[in-house]
Amino acid sequence: MWSKDEKGIRGSYGRMAYLEDLETAIKIVADWTSRKSSPTELFMAFWDKNEELGYGHKD
């Protein structure tokens, strides 16, 4: 199904994530829904979390 590299290691792909990251995302969405916010505010909540974690943004 997935290919391994020359060392026998199978890399990850886009649908794989750490449970801690998923829990953080669920908390952001749960908070957003409880406040009945706009989609823009959800986007900004994830933007702010990415900033906090030091992830870059595309211009």
C-alpha cells in the first residue's frame, strides 16, 4: 500500500496527525461553536494557534 524508503521506513502522509494536535483542533472548534462565532473567527483561531506554535504562513 505505502512504499518504504531505502532504509525500510514508511513516511507519513497528509491524513496522519498526532492525537494531541487533533485534540487541540477539537478544542478550538468546540470553543468556536459554543460562542456561535463566524467562519472568519474560526479561521483566525487556527491562525493564532499556528502563530503560537511558530508555524509560518503563506503570503
